[in-house]
Amino acid sequence: MSPKENTAIGQLLSLLESRYAIRVLWALKDGHPQTFRLLQDSIGGITPNTMNTRIKELRQAGLLDHASHGYVVTPLGADLLKRMAELPTFATKWVNSQAKKAV
């Protein structure tokens, strides 16, 4: 991997590592706009202050936008979510492997 690619990945991971950042995006993966309150309820456990901060950061990063009916992912955000589409399958496989270890 080139230094430029390493830098780009580092910047993206830094953004996504922020508490609840991935959850905000994931809650919008179906493409339907969500109001602040609905998005907060979809995520669960996020404070309004943290939610505002994540929304601001994700908007600045070009992954999230505010439409007339609420927050939506941008085409760039949808592309990222598309690339993460295998996450549920992997998560299930991982949880099952952890359960087997515990036995």
C-alpha cells in the first residue's frame, strides 16, 4: 500500500472511529431520510450533543447531508455503506465463533 493510500485510510478510520459515527451512517443505510429525533432513537444511547457533533463531522466529510425531510447519506456515504454491506454476515459469523470459544 502506498503512503498516500495509508494516509487516506488513516483519515477515514479516524473519522469512523469516533464514537457513534458508524452507527449514524448505518442507521441511514436504507436511504430514507430521518429527522434528528428519529435518527437518535434509531441509534439508541447517543446524547444530543454527541449526535450533533457526529452529524457535523460526517457532513463536513461529505458522507451525510440534511434534506428537506431529514438526514440522508450522500452518494459518497452510500458508496461507503455499500462497501460495508458484508458487515452483518461477518458479524454473525464472528459472534458465533465467540460463542463457541466460551463453551
